[in-house]
Amino acid sequence: MPMAAVPPTAISLTATTDFDCQTCGACCAYDASLPRFSTETDEELDELPRHFVADDEQGMRWDCDRCSALSGSVGVSTSCMVYDIRPDICRACMPNDGACLEARAAYGFS
């Protein structure tokens, strides 16, 4: 599925600058195969609202160009609607790590 166009008003982020992930969101809108469940317990998965879970129950639902739990505009202002109970793969993505930098590069954030 093609990635959505980044709004012209998007904030440019740099790997050497501290930033708030809520002004980015690229990691949640980069690769539909990434929000997969792996080490979560059944009890943890049961906490996720069903409308955010993919039909095959193997990961988060992907709507159009992003995780269905991501709200806002990538590169402007975003938030995770399941932040406190997000999957382990989401918890593992950290600002300026490899996955973060790859997603940001795909959106043209330098």
C-alpha cells in the first residue's frame, strides 16, 4: 500500500535533535507488517480494543497508510490511542533507534 503524502507543513526532525514523538508518528505509519504481536500474553492482547486488532489477530489493524490506533497527522501532531497497552514491538521502537530513523527517512524527515 502506498505511503500517504507528507503534509507540506510537516516539521523537519533530525536524528541529533531531541524531539517529542508526538510531533512525528512516522514509526506508526511506515510499514504495515511491523505492528505484529509477538511476546504479548493472551491477557495483554485481550486488553486491546478489538477494532484496533487486525482481522487475522496477528497484529494491529492497518487503516490506509497507518496503524489504526494512531491519531493526528504524521509529522505534525500524533498520539497513540492505546499507548498504555500498546504491543511490545511498539514499546521497542525508541527515538533515534534504527527503526525510528528508517521510518523518519521514508517520510523525508532528516
